[in-house]
Amino acid sequence: MTDAADQPASPECTLAARSGYQNLHAHCRQTRDLPLPFAFGILLQRRCGCPCHAARP
């Protein structure tokens, strides 16, 4: 698997980088990889690559 820092940021975190939208980081739900059920190694959604989520497991 790739590191979260190599992944693009979620739409919420991308918008939170703009002035006046900083509170949107709390709305990001991509804090972990979401695997496709019954499929090994295939992801439905990757975790957010935003630095604010890098320390989270």
C-alpha cells in the first residue's frame, strides 16, 4: 500500500485549504482506506492525503 501522504486530499480538505473554510477538516470522512468487500487489495476509497490526517492510523 502507498503512504497517505502520497494520496490526494479529500474534497473537504482541499476546500479547507482556502481562507474561510478551515473548519471543513472536521467534515473529512476519508481518514482510512475503505476496502471493497470480498476483494483483496481493491479499495473503494483511499484515505485522505492531507497532512492533518497523516498521524492518524
